[in-house]
Amino acid sequence: MARTASLRRKALVTAVAWAIGFAIFFPILWTILTSFKSEGDAIASPPKFLFFDWTLENYQTVQERSNYLRHFWNSVVISFGSTLCALGIAIPAAWAMAFVPGKWTKDILMWMLSTKMMPAVGVLVPIYLIFRDTGLLDTRTGLVIVLTLMNLPIVVWMLYTYFKEIPGEILEAARMDGAGLRAEILYVLTPMAIPGIASTLLLNVILAWNEAFWTLNLTAAKAAPLTAFIASYSSPEGLFYAKLSAASTMAIAPILILGWFSQKQLVRGLTFGAVK
């Protein structure tokens, strides 16, 4: 009897989990399906789910109208560039806060996190003017700087949490063996925290890849990434849902594939240190 109840509870939990997962994934699925519809089928009422005339015309139009590869390369450079810069700053900072905490360490961490609560539009004008005067408008360098600073609090917090799970005695032993500060961080701490660093890297890449506010306001043509590529399909004449869906599918496909192949590493990093 108890075994039957346990199996029913497990089946119920599994069904609920699948239902939630499908609800989360459904908007992406609908976007992908819409990208293969004609504009008429895309706005049909009631909506056509699977039974419609499939077409690749939208993808052909998108390829002819826009330089997808240029936008894609901009996204790659901006996302991975800002992520590597953020990690380069955050690893030493998180090490100092985790293993050499000061009187104000917790206050500094809370202050860093509080900066994420400020609306980005509140600092748009000064950043825009600074970028205009320094020649960083519509450049990949400018976006790398902005996205590095924007995501740095999250990166520091995540790495700080991971580093706190590493026994300090290991680093003390490395110092006793003659390891300097650089060797301690590079050859002792970093290899032990690889799962956490990898998950932080992946999360930051995803955040930078999906960033739209700064990319739309600080770029025009040269450095425009895939988020600007998607926005270009909203015109004064209205929204072309099928073409917009095709552009969106082409923009999210690389990051979906990356997330799919790195999901084990991401989960491993997010649970790093959870079980002693």
C-alpha cells in the first residue's frame, strides 16, 4: 500500500514537473513554429498550431535583408568578451572577500547587489554622453565595458558563494609550501572552483547575449548584436510576426544549443558545495 502511494506521488510530481517545463518552453516552441508560417497563418484566429503550410520564405527574407553573420559575431564578441573581463575582475575580488574578509566586506557585497536594483534608464544619459565624447558609441568595446560592469555584481556574488565552500586550510597549506598570491589563485583556488566558475561563465554569457536595453541604445549598425537584429523587424508599418519569429529563432538558436550541451556543467556548478 505504501509502495503504491509512493509510486503515485512520484508519478504526480513527474507530471507536474513536465507540465511546468512545457509551460516554460511553450513560448519558444510557438516562436519556432511561427517562423515557418506565412504572415497570414501567423495572425490567424484561431491560431494554427501544426496544420499550416510550412515555408522557409521568412528565413530567406531575413537572410536577404540583414547580415546575420555580422550580428552573430558581434554577439559572440560582446558576450564572451564581457564575461571574460568580468571573471578577470571578479575572481580576485571574490577571493579577497571570501578568504581575507574585512570589516566592511558584507556591506560592500550588499552595496554591489543594490546597484542591480537601480533602473538602467536612470544612468542611460550620462553613460551615453560619456560614450559619445570618448568615441565608444556603436563599438563592441563600449558594449563589453557596459555589460562587464552591469553583470559584475552577480558574478562576484556567485563566485564569493562558491569560494566560501572551499576550506581555507587548503590555501593555507599552499602558502606554507611557498605558493604566492598569483599561484594560490591560479593553481589552487581556480581548479578547485572550476564547476562554480564554469556555471558563472555560462550564466553571464546568457545574460549578456540576451541583453537588449544597452545594445539598442548604444549601438546603431557597426556593433549591433542579435538583439538589435531582432528589433529591426519592428517597423512603422507594424509587426511582421512570421519574419520577427524567424529572426528571433536565428538569434536564440546558438544560446539554446550552448545551454543544451552545457546543462550538466551548469547544474553541477549551481549545486557546487550544496552537499558536504
